Amino acid sequence: MSALGWFLLVLVLVILGVVLVGVLGGARLAPGGSGRALRSRFGPEYDRAVEHSGGDRRAAERRLAEVARRRDELDLQPLDEPARAGYLTRWDAVQARFVDDPAGSARQADRLVVEVMRARGYPESTFDERADLISAERPELVAPYRDAHAHAEAPAGVPDTEELRTALVQLRGLFGWLVTGETEPRDQDAQSSPALAGPPRQRT
């Protein structure tokens, strides 16, 4: 083989090596793919992950890609109608308790969310692990969930009634999505607990 032939062969091998490294590097971020895909999937959680990694974007993306992989491997199932109705009835009872026992109501609501996740097929896990899995599907619900959980688990007398009311409303959004696929409260929610009712809607 001529010198030119050897040169071309080496050049082709070098190019193939560069392409292979790029492919393998990208695979380490899958699923979720590129940083752009991860940012699209995780929304504000992407920036939070970068901040918590000390600004190391690659480390944050590796972590989010792993979260996405774990979430995508779950075999989650919707609740059947009797289970859905049962959980909604139990939520109404928890919410109705708020007037007499705000802290107890918030704690029960937080635990009911965990129970529903377990019934849907989420694994036994810590709070942070549960929040990670939710972030891979509904990132807009995770920050309120973290805030609500912190208030629900706070020592007695620390959160005031308004903070606990906010926590219960935040938990209601996540609970509603887990049970029914919706995050908007049902009409009867405000009726079951006037303490959670906002200003009346203006009739048109």
C-alpha cells in the first residue's frame, strides 16, 4: 500500500474513533438524551440539579439521566375506579379535619400521597427519591411537594395555620394528579373544608 493509502486509512480510523467516543459519551446521558432534551423534560428541576452539583452541568445531566431511566423503567398502573373513589373519599376526610387540626391534616395528606404512589407502582423509597421520580414526569409539581412535605413534617407549632393551609393545597395538586390525572381541585373540595376555599368565583 502506498504512503497515501496508509495516510487515508489512518485518517479514516481517527475519524471513526472520534465518532465512536461522541456516541458513547451521548449514550451515557440516555435516556433523556442531550442536555437540551433533559432541560425540556425536567424544566426548572434541570437548573436546580445544576445548582446542587456546584455548577457542574455534566454531573447534573448524568444524575437527571439516571432519574429519567429509573422513572421510565417503572411499570406504573392507573387506579381502578373503586380504588380511585376510595382515595378521594379519604382525601375529603383528611381535608375536612383541617379546621380542627391543621398540622394533623397536613401530615395525613402527606402520608396519603405516599400511599397512592405505592398503589400506583412506585417503589418503596425515601422522600428525595420519590420527588426525583415525580420530577421526571411532572416537574412543576415537585417544588410544591418539597415545600409541603417540609411543612407537614415540621415540629409541632412551627408552621402557622396559613403555611399548613398552603401545604395542604400543594399536596392536593399532586394527590389529584396521582389519583385522577388532574391537578385542579374538584368542586366539592372547597365545600368539604371552608378553610381551604379561595375567594368565590365570579359568575358570568
